[in-house]
Amino acid sequence: MRKLLIALLALPLAAIAGDKDAKKRDFAKTVRLQGTVVCLGCELEKDGADAQCTLHAKHAQGLRDADGNLWSFVDNLRGHGLVTGESLRGREIRLRCWTFPKARFVEAWQYEVKDGDAWVQWSYCRDCGWEKGDYGDTDLCGDCKE
Ligand SMILES: [Zn+2]
Ligand SMILES: [Zn+2]
């Protein structure tokens, strides 16, 4: 009886605790997501939100995918450049990322920017920041690796 009670109590906790097997940076789970970098607040204003974009969020950017869904970037070391990089606003990009669909958040790993007909690859070096190039699954550019 006692065991059953504990099991019953533990059940809802397990249900809200998320996927306990989820681990960070599982490259097998990265996906490609294409869309346009937009200011999330300004997009929400169009739908009637009083986003007050200039007050706190300072035009924090996210991604609008082909279906019109808005995604927020996880604002970590990599994501911050996407959230704040004004030169990316309005540009079409293709992210290599992890998606968290319930929250509509994406954690960026790399991205490509559409430039005319070409896609230009950008990667993140933890010493140099975002740079053009492809560092694969590493977080250091060629110069910093040596
Ligand atoms: Zn805005
Ligand atoms: Zn570097």
C-alpha cells in the first residue's frame, strides 16, 4: 500500500519534470529551421499585443518560419548574437539548431544567411564570436584550436 502511494505521488512529478534523458548539445537531435529574422515584439504588435518593444526588450529578435510561426532564440552565448544582431533583421537564415516546440524556443548552433542565391555559413567560436565559416560540431575556429 505504501509503495503504491509513493508511486501515485511520484507520477505527477515525473510528468512535469520533462525528459530526464535529455542532454545538452545532443548533435543527433539538431534540425534545420529556415525563416526570417524578425523583431518579436514588433511582430506581436501586428497581432494586437502592446509589446512595448523599446521599453525593455529593445527589439529582441526571433525567427518567423515558413508557416508564419514565431520562434524565440535561447539567449545564450550563441543566441545573444541572433537576438541582438540588427544586421540580421529581415534576412533569411537557415539555422542548425535544437527546437523546443512546446515553448517555441530554438537553441542555435550555426546558421547560414541567404545572400542572393548563395547561403553563407556562420559558426560560433567561443573566443572570437560569430564568424563566417563552418566549425562543425566544435566551438573553436581554426586559429583558436591550435
Ligand atoms: Zn521591435
Ligand atoms: Zn576563434
